[in-house]
Amino acid sequence: EHDDNSTWLVQDAWPDFQYVFYVRKKQFKDYALLVITATTNKDSSNPLETAKKRAGDALDDNYDRQLAEHEKWWTDFWAKSSVTIPDTAIQRQYNLDQYFYGAASRDGAPPIPLQGVWTADAGTLPPWHGDYHHDLNTQLTYWADLESF
């Protein structure tokens, strides 16, 4: 759904789980600033209202301060170690996987699922209802981090 400045998706999942992706835009003269939030009914009994509040709070807060905190976190993350792989395609995939691990390791972030909600077909639930399977799926999700085991 959407209104003048926002677009959102409310998805019911199994069992008794609901999540919301919410995007709010603030238009400036020369550019638009987008805030994207993700909430669930584990955050509150009304995840859509929680998402709207978080987006509004983020747009009302000092953007430069938030960006500086965000950039510092990623700078610290990438400075911890590095791996160089001679094959550029494998290097690119490895770096992407490390990015996923970084995003999922931030405070309050959920673990990495096998598939995201974008794999849903025709408005239905994603495969396996977006839940977690501790089998080969888990192993493949974390394959690029095997050197740490």
C-alpha cells in the first residue's frame, strides 16, 4: 500500500508472525531522502504503526549524525580483517557475503534466513514461510564464513 510519502508491505507469515517493510520519503529541493524500516509483531502489537514512528523519528533526527555513526560502524567492520582472492568473481561474492554477515551481526538484527521475502510468488508467502531450517540450508547461508569454524 502507499500514501503521498510512504509505501509499505504488511506480510502475514506462519505461525502467528507478521512483518512490515516501510519506506518513507522526505523531499528536498535537489534530492529525496528515503528511510526504510522493517518491523515485526515481535517489536509491537502494531508493527505498521511502529514502522511509521521509527521512520518519522529517523527523518526528524539529525541525518548527518546518523550517517556518521553508520559509516563508522562499517569502517570498523571492514577494518577487522581482509581476504584477497585472485579470482575477481569469487572475491566479489565473498565480499557480498561478508556484507550480509555484517548487516546481520548488528545489535538487534535477525539471523540470515535462507531466502528473503522477495522470493514470494504472486503475493504468497516465501518458500518455507521464511522460517529457519537448520540443515544444509543453514550451511549454505554461511558458506563464505567457513574459515572461522
